[in-house]
Amino acid sequence: MQRSSASDAATRFNALPADQQQRLRQQFQAQDQAFREGWRLGPQLGLVFPKLHGLFGYVPPQQREAALAVLRQLSPAQLAQLALVAQRTPPQERDAVRSAFLAVPAAERDTWLKRQAGQ
């Protein structure tokens, strides 16, 4: 689904006049790098990535593929809960919370997220 959304967006972008494309590129480049990097992860993750940045902005190389795979499996509701967890996690606890989250089996993620988000 994300690929078709990205493909549709690319088609719409390519149909725009060149000056409008350039203006949009400039607006995108003017954004914070973390914001830009988040959108390169796709539309679903890009939308919420600024809120996840605390937990997932600096992922060790050995966790990157697993982290992306898990994040792409999450529903919008789960991403919203994870965003709450990310925003409430103190910097000194981020690595431990991220590692704990990535270790949670898929069937238990809802429970873990609700507990961590205080819901």
C-alpha cells in the first residue's frame, strides 16, 4: 500500500509544472533534516516520524533493519501509541526502551504499547 501511495504521489508531483516542483523541492529542503529523513521512510512512517525521532532517530546499525521492519508492521493506532512512548521516554532510557520494544513479539505489541503509553 505504501508503495502505491508513493507511486501515486510521484505521478502527481511529476505532473506539476516545473516551477511548482522546484518550489516544493525547496520547501522540503528547508525542513529540518530529521523531518526530511522521516519522510524518506514512506508516507505512514513519515507522518509520525518526528514524534518517534527520540526513540528511532539514532538506531544502532545492528538494529536498523529490525526496527524498520517492526515500524512498518504497526497500525496507525500503534504508531500513535509508540509516539506517546517516545515523547515520554527520558533520553537516558531511550536505548533500553527501544530495545525492549523491538524484543516484544508481534502478538504482544498492543498490550506492551498500551501499558507503556499509560492507556
